Amino acid sequence: MHKQGRRLFIGSSTDRHCFNIGFIDSGIGGLSILAEVSRDYPTQNYTYLADQEFFPYGDKPADELLMRLRSLVPQFVQGHSIDLLVIACNTASTGALAVMRELIKIPIIGVVPAIKPAAMESKQKRVGILATPATTESSYTRTLIKEHAKDCEVHLIGSSKMVQLAEAKALGGYIDRQLVSEILEPFHKFQVDTVVLACTHFPFLRKELAESLPTNVKLIDSAKGISRQVGRILSQLTHKNQVTTCKTKLLSTDDNVSSQKLQLALQSFLSQ
Ligand code: DGL
């Protein structure tokens, strides 16, 4: 059994029909997706699991990550009666979405790199993809590039260091701006005008990323697209007969991560 961590209630509204929407990520990153979805659908029930015991996902061998997800995700879905699951992690989605959909018989939305909108947005047809090493190497990402960015020059940066910087910042730590600039150096060299934030942790560094890149560079993430997908699926789900209390629960597999810190990370997004 994986640890489910302590629970935290961020807000609640009583006497409504709610679906249980589950989110999973290696850490705080998926909160950037939860923030968008819960802003759009404030009367649903949200359960978020940060798998910080296994953080970071992006530098783990693919088979180890798959084994972890095969065991953790069904347990999370069953244990919290999840109706709709968002795998709020590009690394887990590009590596394991198909397997998760075979394993778990509820609707599952995967967060994958927003390459199509970025290719359409790029004026110079020079696109940067900022992701984890696993996402940059995945065949899923390569296929997205082939299908949607044929007319673009695409430059990939895979950095677990950047993920760690985002996790540390969101949990109240210091952010090394010099290191952010060094990691982004290839995007300067290749003069990209659009960057895909292909890791859900990176919207937490939006300010630092924007300050380190030329002002003309657009940053594209997946949150709005995922929220629209959630809306489409919610409209197709049949309401359960029971009336429930809607609330948001934040859980971690790592007992050392304070619930209040997860709450603060979410609040920083909700107030953006
Ligand atoms: N937030 C995740 C992603 O979108 C995973 C980062 C990590 O744990 O390496 O890829």
C-alpha cells in the first residue's frame, strides 16, 4: 500500500451534486492544472495526489515509473472513488497514458506537451520545448512534433534541475535565477519565439522564465486546454444520485511535505 498522506480541505460548498475529479503528479506541478480547472468548475470535488515520495518522475527509467504508476494510480482512483482522472503530469502521460486507460475504467485525461498550439502560434516557426528528460525522449513527444510541428524548427531542453527549482519555489524555497538562465541558454542560441511549458511544474516559474527569455518569446502551457476537456467529459457523465459536499483535498505520498505548503502552492495559483 502506498501512503496517501494527510488530507487538507481547501474549501467546501455543501449540498451539491459533485463528481470526484482526481489529479496526480510527482509533486506540486499538477496544482497548476487543478487551479485552472477548479476556477472553471468551482462546484466539483477535487482530490490531488502529489507523489513526492517518488519525485522527480522525469529522470526515472521508463519501466520503473510505469511500475510505480501501475500500482499507485488504481489504488488512488479506487480509494477516493474518483469519477474522472487527470494525469496532471507530462512525464507520466507521455509514458503511461495508454496503459492507465487499459487498467482503469473511468475517463482519463492526460496532460501532454502543447506542441500543436505552439506551432500555430510561432511566427518565426522556431519552437522550444521545455520538459523533463523523460518527456523529451518519449516517442509520444516525437510523434506530436512530427504530426503538428512539421513546418517548425523544434529545439528540446530536458531538465530535471528546472523541475526541482519549481518544486522548491512552490514549497517556499529560494530560486536560483542564474541557473534558470543557464538551462535556457539553447533557446537563446536557436532564437525560438515560442516555448512549450511541457511539464506542469513550469508554470510555477513563469515569471523567472519570462524574465530569462527575450520579451518576444511566448510561453504556452496546457492548463486551459485540459480544463476545456474536463468540461466536455463532465457534460457527458451521468449524475450520481447522492448529494455530496464538494471540497478539495490535497494529499502527498511523502509525510515530510507539509499540507500547508501544498495549500500555499495552490493558493499562489488561484490568486494569479
Ligand atoms: N510535473 C511533471 C511533468 O509534467 C513531472 C516532473 C518530474 O517529476 O520530473 O512532467
